[in-house]
Amino acid sequence: MSMQSHLAELEKRHQALENEISDCLAHPATDGLRIGELKRKKLLVKEQIERLRHNGHASIH
């Protein structure tokens, strides 16, 4: 998988998690632990995106 396609997949996953978090927050019966878990996953994906962008940027220079 190329770096660009991997980055695109991570960005899709990040957006999907954002949508899922929004859906959970719209339903008051949602477990707070579930929302916390989704937020942690979203943060991990964001960190992967940033690391990939940084490494890709560093290899260009």
C-alpha cells in the first residue's frame, strides 16, 4: 500500500470515528465508556496520520 493510500484510509477511519462519536452523543442513553473508547481510538488514528505525514515530509527533504 502506498503512503498516500494508507493516509487516505486513516483519514476515512478518523472521519468514521468522528461520525460515530457524534451519533453516540446524540443519544443520551449511550454509555460514557463507549464514547471514551471511541475518542481514544480517534486520537490514535490522528497520531498515526500525523506520524505518517511527518515521516513522508521528512523523506522528501
